[in-house]
Amino acid sequence: MARVLIIGAGGVGQVVTHKCAQVPEVFSNIVLASRTKSKCDAIAAQLARPIETAEIDADDVPQLSALIERVRPDLVINVALPYQDLNIMDACLATGVNYLDTANYEPRHLAKFEYSWQWAYHERFRERGLMALLGSGFDPGVTNVFTAWLRKHKLDRIRELDIIDCNAGEHGQAFATNFNPEINIREVTAKGRYWNDGQWRETDALSMHREFDFPDGIGPRKIYLMYHEELESLVKHLPEIETARFWMTFSDNYLKHLEVLQNVGMTRIDPVLYNGQEIVPLQFLKAVLPDPGSLGPLTKGRTCIGCVATGTRAGREETHYVYNICDHEACYREVGSQAISYTTGVPAMIGAMMMLTGKWQGAGVFNMEQLDPDPFMDALNQHGLPWHATTL
């Protein structure tokens, strides 16, 4: 039915490719491209059906445009680095192809992420009759859809929103990150930020925390306030929200290692001179840490990611919780990746399916909460990320 070009062959790219291959009635032709073609070939060898592979430098817009012109996909699924989002959007505009990503743009030399750069593309996509879907991962992504579903079916008005992300898994390594170390550490060491009474409020990194009792036997865990990009789009598109926060769990071991690495300057993103050559400490650290892709066979336990929304329904105040629990070992058995990659890759495939089947349509740049949550929620149950809803 449709031809897709997937750009990026990391852990998430592997999951997206597997999940697209499982739905041939939608994804009739798949092309997987990356800077390192051998990674694409290795993923292709895992599949029960043939796909095409290609080499691409996602920093090079003319090269991207030439690949898209050759492949002629109906949709480009961008699971490359966030630094490359704008390049791929430019190439999609140049070639007249729809676009989807899982995380918003970040400048390479500035630890800051916000939607302004990508929202600025709205008119150009609209004028060309193209659709760009931003943040079709889990958080952002599914959490945006969960919020829209709560607003549509459970609450007339959402006053307070908490997005809560728990990785209750263990990989046995002294220190490792479950996705790209450079992106992960930039995100975790940034100042906390949350929405309250019509303005953004800032905190020192990981300085605010509390305990949350997670369902299905995971139990109480300490959660830390962070800034996450979906907060920005949610308070824009649901302006009734008075308070919006994002929380994540970290082990004491992870936090201690991170503290030491910060103290000795290894998380810096500015270049330093070493042996007459400039290096970026965080990029060097990424090179010596375990590859997140190597953690798949080692990781046991589960993730639990969801939204707690408080508001009113028919004049009564209510609190609702909608969440997914995902098992690391089950994910590895299915697609050869742990649950962090799985929970991002499956929603990318579903978002692509929504666009290609016409269930989500539009011209311009869209965040997930702007679209009908119901078909996406149904697809989560069908494709490996079943969700649960309860009243607190």
C-alpha cells in the first residue's frame, strides 16, 4: 500500500523497521538508511521479508533530497539524531514528501530543546499540502495521545497533568544509558522546568522529587522533576491546563555516577583541547560507555509510563491515570531490543500507519494531541503497547 523511508539504524530504528515489516498491508515497501549501511543490513537480515537498505549522511540536505527522490517514499520516518530533524524536514519539503519524527530538534552545540524551530515550518508544509507529525514516540508521543484521550473521554477540563516515566529495569552495568548517551545525559543534566499558572518555572536539575506508587507490583519509586518537550506542546494546545509536570525515575547508582561525571567535567558539550586536538567531553564519554544496543539481552524488568490528570467532569473533580507497562525481556524476544527502544519505535510505526491510512490527515506541522486519539489508542493495544486506565 505504501512505501516508507526510515532514516536511522540505532535501537529505535531497529524496532521501527521490525514493526513496519509486521504490517505489510500498510508498509508494502521499506527502505532503511543510515550513515553506516552495515547497521541497516544487519537489521534487514533479522526480518522475515526483504527490505532495501541505503547509506545516507543525514547532515547533508542535498544528499538526503537525492535519496528521497530515488526512493520516492510516501513518508519519511526520521529516527536519526535530534540534531538532524531540520535537515530531514528541509529535504522532505524539497521533494514533496510527508515527514514524521520521535523527538524535537536540538541544536548540536546548545543543550536546549524546544518546538519553535519545527513549528516555524508549519506554513511551508501547509502551502505544499504536506503533513509533518512531530514527536511520535512514547514521551513525547503516546503521552500526548493519552492526554488527548483523557480530555476526550474522562474529563471536561484538565487542570493538572503529571507525566510519569519509570524504568524499573536492570542491565547489570556499572553505568549505562538506555538510549543515545549524549542525548540522554544532555536531557537529564538540564534544568528542570514545569508549567504553573500561565508561566514556566525553573528548578535546578533533579532538585525536585517525590515518591509515586507504580502499579502492577512495581511499587513505590522516587520520581524526579525534569523538563520534557511534550509539556510545551500540551500547554499550547490545551491552554486550560494550569499545571503540567514531567517526572522520571533514576536509580541511586545512576545518579551517583552522573554526579561524579559532572563534577569532573565529562558532561560538558563545549570543546576542550587535548593533545592539540579539540574534543567534546560528552561525545568522548559516549564513545566509552556501553552501546545502548548492547543492553537488550542484559536488561530485565519493566517500564511504566503514563499520565495522571486531575480536572472536572460534570462539575465533579476527578483524577484519572492511564499508563502502559512494557517488559524488557519480551521486547527483546520479539524485536531484539529492550523496552526503551520498543516504547519509542512502536508509536513511530503507529503514527506512520495513522498518516498512511488516512486516519490522521492535515497540511502543516502537527503535534500528537491535535489529532483524534481513538484510532491510535486502538492500535497501541493491537501492536504491543496495551494500555490501562484507572481512577485514582
